[in-house]
Amino acid sequence: MKNKFLIFTFSFFAFPAFSWAQSAPDFKELLDSAMVRDSELKMQMTQNKLTELDGHKLKDIFLPTLEVSGQVGYLNATARLTSPEINLAPFINIPEGSFNNNLNVSGFSGIAKADAKMLLYSGGKVKYLKKANEEKKISEDILLEKTKDDVVANISKAYDQLALIHQSKKVLDESKKRLDINRKTADKALGYGLITPYDHKKIELAQATLNAKMVEYEGKKELLLTQLYILTGINKERLRMIDPVLSPVELLRSEKGIEERAEVRALEHGITAADYKIKAERTWMIPKVQLMASAYYIGLYGSRIKTSENVIPAVPALGYEGAKLDWRPTNINILPLLTAGVGFKWEIFDGKEGKHAEETAKVGKEVLQNKKEDALKKLTLNLANNQTNYDIATAQIALKAKEKELAKNALFQAEKEFRYGMSKSSQLIDAENDLEVAELEYQNTLFNQRRAGIELMRSTQELDIAKLY
């Protein structure tokens, strides 16, 4: 009973996974997988993270900073003290330099310092830089739309190429069936002497040519499966199960204009960002205010403080020779030494550095404006060109469908005449080739029309896969 339960449990979990693994992926799965794997999209998203980091940096610029530093070393300092002239006539008159002395301090010193700073006012520069960075982030996000559309176009092209190959295989299979039937007819006709061996060989040559096309088809199909595998990461076993069919793309007139293109919208936000950058650079003349606080510790260890001359003068009348200073304190500490206040920086004249930065920002804006103007011209022409290509490709579908119908009728007539010995095999083969070419051209026209439709939708940033699949 336990073994049966284990088998049932394994089957319950394994069978759905097996079934899913054997199912053909639809276009949405192919597209989702490609979006995750696309290198260009990943690089762009990674690059955009730098802009996000710049935004975080600007937000944190008003946070206080704390810096701690210290120093330990040996101190040996000598100060030369020169006494001034003291003239209090008639009571006291001490000439200058009468009590000159050298004060020497030596020992091991230790200094510790903690500095805290916080920006209170940046003159408005940080505010404008924040807005410029926000506009830059929007611009980069918009450009991601264009990259995603590129991925859709690439996957759609590969998918439709696979459909084209599949339809080509069906055309070749139909040709093979007809040639096999005609080969039997030719064998009988040759036996009855109704056709020559040369005419019979032409049927064989047509079959050999068709077999070569089959080999070519398999090679192209394998190449497309490899391309889809690289783009999506889905294994080839599942990709082989895809059996797409080409159908025309029916589009109405564009609802949007070229102003909706990602490139144009990205440039507009780039120009807005340049405006904020200019305003940020103009703040060079506005004072910046900062809050500052410091705490110090100063210590002197194993020290000696001495003088070269007497600090207590001699009294000859009493036989007192005076005394020099020679003090060896255990340690001397100054703790804490605190300072706090508000400081400001006002660049009244900076050598025109701020002015040059402002002019540079203005030139950057002018470059973006020129790019936008150029982009609008090119995109206007691109829209007109894509609309024309789509209209022509759509009209070609009806033409190629008519040619295919005529080729079918011609082949039917040629087969009938060949069967009754009224025409040669060359006429039959020509009719067969004409139908094969007409059917393949019809499928190629569908493929080209879909490509033109996609480019037309992309012209106004209206690419919608729901209209394609």
C-alpha cells in the first residue's frame, strides 16, 4: 500500500511537469524569456542604477557627518621668550631682554579629535540637482521602452521566420506529393512509349531538386531554432513543437504621433534636466551655511618642562642663586576642549569657475535641443516611409494570392494534359515550379507585411503584440 501511494504521489507531481516540458511555448513565453535574457536590456538597467545611486547621494547630503582622528608621537618644542622693556621711572627701569629665557617642553603626546558637520543650506544647488537627476531617471526609463520594443521586434522576426519555414515545408510537401503521383504517371507513360526517356529523367531531376530543397529547409530551421534558443533559453525540444502560421497584420491609422516616440520623450526630459542643471550652477554666488562641532583631547605623557635661565631671580644679598624651571609632571590632559557654531562659505569671486560651469550647462541644453529637432525630422520621414511600405506590402498580398490561384489552375491544366499525353514533362515541371514559387512568394509577402506593420507601429510607439499574435 505504501509503495502504491509513493507511485501515485510521484506521478501526480511528475506528470504535470512532464506535460508542461513537452508543450510548445507560445509567443508570450518566448517574449518573457527574451526580456529576462537580453544583454542590451540588462546592461541598460544596470547602467540606470548609477542614476538611482546619484539620487540617494543627493538625498543624504544634508545628513550630519562625524569624523574621528587621532595622533600619538614624541613632542619636543622650544619657545624663545624675550622680556620687553619695563620703564616705570623713577621707580623701576628694566631694559629689554633682561629676562630672556628658553622654555623647552618634551615628552610623548596624544591628540584625539572628533568633528561633526551638517550642511544647513546649499544655496539651492542640491534642490535643483535633485530635480535634474529625477528628470534624467525618467529619461532613462523611457529609453528602456525602446529597448524592449527592439526585443519584441527581434523575437517577432525570428518567430515569423520560423512560421515562414514551416509554411515552406508544407509547400514542399505538397509538391512532393504531386511529383510522386506524376512520377507514377510518367513511369506508365514511358512503358507505353508515350514519353521519351529524356522526359522521364526530367521528372527524376525535379524530384532530386525538391529533395535538395528539403535539406536546405532543415538547415534553415535548425539555424532558427538555435537563434530562438540563444534569445530565450528555451530548449530546442520544446521549440521544435512550435507550429506558427503567418497571417496579415491589420492596422488602422496611427492614433499617436512621432512625439510619442521614446527618443523624443527622453530628449524632452533631458532638456528639462538641463534647465535644472543650469539653475544649480547659478547658485555659485549664494552663500552656503554649515553647522560644525568639534571635541578635542590633548595629553602629554612622561613629559619634562624646563627653562634655560632662572625663572626666580637670584638675590645676591641673601646668597640666593635663583632657580630654573625643571618640572616632570606624570601627565598633562586637556579634556574636553569643545567648539561648536555655524559657518558659511561665500564665493564672492571664484575666477569665473561658476560662470563657466553655467555656460557649459547651457551648451549641454542646446545640444539636446538640436538632437530633438533632428530626431523629429528623421522620425517624420521614418513614419511616412513605414506607412508607405505597409500600404505596399498589404496591397502585394492580394496580388500574390491571385498569382497563386492562377498558378494552381495552370498546374491543374498541365497535369491533365500530361496525363493524357497532350504535353511534355517540361511543361508539367514548369507549372509545378511556378506554383511552388507563387506559394512561397505569397508566404514571403505575408512575412514582409508583418515586418512593415511592426515598424509602422513602432514609428509612433504603438507596438502591441495583441495585434500580432
